[in-house]
Amino acid sequence: MASPAATPTTVARMPAAAPIAAARIFGADRTKAVAKEFEAVFLSNMFEEMFSGLEDEGPMGAGAGAGTWRSLLTDEYAKTIAKAGGIGLADHVQRQLIALQERNK
């Protein structure tokens, strides 16, 4: 039986207890992908807060859609940083998911 794909949509729809199930269902590779996605979301939230205090200057300008474009830019920054190794959060999350999986066998 093939494992389901761990997409951002799949991860976003998981209930609170789902990380344990994700580790069991998806296996180590999928668990790593889920942990990296978690890190990307965490970084995106951090960047949103960091950029929220900036004036309407910079590459997005001061137009009506600046907030939307800034949000897309911060999401891409976060994904790029997470893919390049991130801040180490994904490794910790993955270890915890695996530990929870082992305890719940």
C-alpha cells in the first residue's frame, strides 16, 4: 500500500494529534517533509512579524496590493531558508515525531 503524499494542504488539514499519525503513515521521508514544512510555516510567521513594522517602502512599494505581495515574498523567503537547511527546527520536530511514534507503538 502506497503512503499518501505529504503536501502542505494535507499537513494543514491534520488534526492536533496528527503528527504522531503522520510519522506512522508517512514514514521517515514523509516525516522529514512534514517537519520541513512546519519549519517553513514557522519562519513565514516570523518574517510576517518582522516585516509588519516596516513602512510601505522597498520592493513592494506602497500600493493597495503591497501587503499581499509582501506576504507571498515572506512565504518564499521561508521556504527557501527551510529548504537550504533552515534554522534547525525541522530536525528537532522530526526527532520528536519519531520519538512519539516509538512510544505509541
